[in-house]
Amino acid sequence: MSSLDGPDEDDPRGKPPVPEDVQEAVRTLIRWAGDDPEREGLLDTPKRVARAWKEYCQGYTEDPASHLSRMFEEVGGYDEIVLLKDIPFQSHCEHHMAPIIGKAAIAYLPTDRVVGISKLARVLHAYARRLQIQERLTAEVAQCIWDELQPKGVAVVIEASHACMTARGVRTPGVNMVTSRVMGIFRRDDKSRQEVLKLMGY
């Protein structure tokens, strides 16, 4: 089979099929790492790994902007900062395909419309569930909100741990990377920027 869209006829649990070339790629990696893909504990690993990566990267099938398509104008005159903080997320770095695990704070200063707060998290996850670097992830989330909501200002701060640094290479656990992108009034006005960053806890 060459698609992951339908049920696997050989899998009674109805899980999606995995193309043979994808499974063989995982077997090759197992052999190169020094193990035997034919031993009992690894027989089903190629399918499991392939399905896991399809899930890790499901953001490729999403349009992040679509989560911001429904807006609300009845805000009772509210014109202050809207902030969603401590949003957990997981991604994978495009250099080593190692996990990036962290949290994000997303804020915007509305003009005359807002979105449901869960939509901000959905935008984050749509971009995070792709092969990423943290700098681009931060910029993409901010730009999407800026383009779709057309607010007075947008601020995004992401703090994350990178397994490509903590579990390999320099092997330095406990280190977090912080990136930020501010747009509009949060970039032009120092007082507004300080206010939103303080609300975020930075």
C-alpha cells in the first residue's frame, strides 16, 4: 500500500497502513544504530515509528489561519490586551528531528474583534506539529495572528527545551531557549511592550 489514508487490511485494529519503503527506512536506521530489526521487540517498530511521525507532523495537513476565521465583534467595548500564557506544545527540530518541548505566551491588542482563546493555541499547534526551528515557529505564529486579526499589536514569546542540545551534542540538560516576536504597537511603543511582557512573566 502507498497511502496512510485508509485502514490497513492486515491490521485488525484498523490502524492506517504504512508503505513498505517507509518501514524499510526505519529498519535501515535500526541496523545503522546497531540493533537487529528482525528481533521480536523490534518487529512492529517500523510501523509504530511511521505512524508516530505522521502524528507528530500533522500540522502539515492544517491551515493555521483557518483557526482564526471566526471572529466576534461583541466585546463590550473591551480594548485592552488579550493574553493566553503557558500554552504547552511539542515540536521537532528540523536539524536532528529531536523533540522540542516548551510553552508559549500569545497576546494581541484587538481593534474591534476577537477570537475564541482556544484558537490561539490551535494556531501554535498547527505550526509546532511540523519540523521546526524555534525562531521560525515564533515568527510564524505572530505573523498569522497579525495577518488574520489585523490587531493593533501582537506579541509571542516561546520558551522551550531542545533535545538536540540536552540529550546529544553538548548534552546540557535544564537549558531553555527563549524567543520573542512583537509587532505593531508592542514594537513601536516601549511602554506597551513592557506591559505585555510583564503580563507574560518576562
